[in-house]
Amino acid sequence: RRRRRRRRRRGRRRRTNNNNNNKTLLTRRRRKRRRRRRRRRRKRRRRRRRRRKKKKKKKKEALILLLLLLLLQLLQLRRRRRRRRRRRRRRRRRRRRRRRRRRRRR
């Protein structure tokens, strides 16, 4: 009869793999925590597109009249534009001066 000696191990307990193969001793592995860099997402502001109202279809005669009117207006605008001289507007910076009022004594 062989007597098995029980050896007491100090420190970390080493487990064997469950197929009890002594070659593969499992030590408790410490998981390396990967630090994830948090990327801040920029909030994209959504631009609201204004929808144009659908224009109602008008009868042909009215349409033709409208077109004529538009043309006339355009012509007038052009004429006006030619006459108008372009003026450069200068932006004046206003400086606020504080005035101190002195009272004169007589």
C-alpha cells in the first residue's frame, strides 16, 4: 500500500484543468483591464429644412397674366438697377463717451 502524502501548498492555489492533465496547470489569471478611451461624439445640430407650400395650379389665363406681370416687374427692376448708384455704406463705430458735468459755482 502506497501512502499518499498530502502536500499543503501555501499561497496561490493552483488548479488543474478539469481533464486533470497536470501539464496544464491553471493559475488564476488576472484580467488585464483595457482602458477604453471614450470618444466624445459631437452633437450635430440638425438643420431644419423649411418646406415650401405647394402652389395651387391656376388656370391658364391667370397663369399667363401672372407671367406677364412678373416679366414687367423684372424689367422695371432692371431699369431701376441701372439708374441706382451703388453707395458704399461705411460702418461707423460709435464710441460712447461719458461726459462729466461740472457745475460752476459763482
